[in-house]
Amino acid sequence: MRKQYRAEGLSETELAATPVEQFARWFKQAATEAHLFEPNAMVVSTADAEGRPSSRTVLLKQFDEQGFVFYTNYGLPQGA
């Protein structure tokens, strides 16, 4: 069941000029080549003042140089 993750490396010379452009490359690759069910599903995590983590699954709706826009359904109970 173990998958080999060392098939490719990351070379600094092959990186895009900006982090957003690099993310766009990776996102396109995930969407078109990886055959993922929902490549825009992501987990966003934060920590409160005491350092307790909290995570939520969200959907990425768009991104650009201004930032990332996520969608979540706060009305849906946990585990539903």
C-alpha cells in the first residue's frame, strides 16, 4: 500500500517567478494529471492563543496575487 513519493525532486531553477504562479502550476498538475476526485479540496488549519489546533476541510474557489478564496459550509454538522 505504500506509495513511492521520491519520484521527482524540486529544483530551484525550475520554480516559477512567484509563489502564486508556482501554486497554479501544481494545482493544474493535480487537476489534470493526478486524477483526483476534488483537487480543490484542502484542509485549512489554525491555532488559538493557547496553541490548540483546529482544522477544517474547505474548497478552493479561486486564487490570484491577492490571495486565496475558500468555500466552506458552516451549517453542516461535523461528520455529516
